[in-house]
Amino acid sequence: MSMSPPHFHVQYGEYKASIDIRSLTLTEGRLPRRALELVLDWAELHQTELLKDWDLCQNHLRPEEIQPLE
């Protein structure tokens, strides 16, 4: 098992960041303010799915697709 907290990576243009799934906070990198707000809004809506996908990935299984922002 990984020692990292559950997180996901974001790439937006030249910006890259990591978001903690449980606390919904930026843990590494940088995003423009508006992009970060959209990512955090999306993550809040899909937090349960993100945690489930984290567990799948930790067990070397394919994550399920999560709907993007509309």
C-alpha cells in the first residue's frame, strides 16, 4: 500500500497540481485561482467516487470513469 494520502493529479496548460481527496485541498503544485475552484467543486461532487478509484488503483485495478464538469 502507498503511504501517500488519497490524491489525484491535475494538469491545466503548463500548471500541474495534486489535490488531497479527503480534505479537498491543494497539496502540491499550483493552478490559477478559477481553475482550482472548478477542480475543487468537481472533486467535492465526486469525492466518494474518487476515494473508490483511489482504492482500486492501490490494488492495481483499473479506476472507473468519473464524469467531467459540464
